[in-house]
Amino acid sequence: MMNKTMKRAKALAQERLAGKHQAEKCIACNGSGHYDHDASPVCSSCGGTGKQKKQS
Ligand SMILES: [Zn+2]
């Protein structure tokens, strides 16, 4: 019988593999969506979302 922790860990791993967890912070802007705090253009790496695009 599989315990709850193992079951949850497995489910999370499968979700990650399926690409459901894409909340990694953009390394170019550190998750802010902008390179700087003031009057800066949106981060071109993430398009201003602050999240890394899925690597393909
Ligand atoms: Zn960014």
C-alpha cells in the first residue's frame, strides 16, 4: 500500500513532467517582468510575465 506522501510526490512529479508547473521565475528579470524597477521595457525573455517560458 502506497503511503500518502509517496502518492503525492509521484503526482507532483507527473504534473511537472506534464508541464503543469511553469512558475519558475525568469532569470533575466528575476520574476519582476522588467529589467529594472523604473521606466524599463518589459523583459524580452519572459515578455513581462516574470516567468520562464517552457524550454523546448
Ligand atoms: Zn523576464
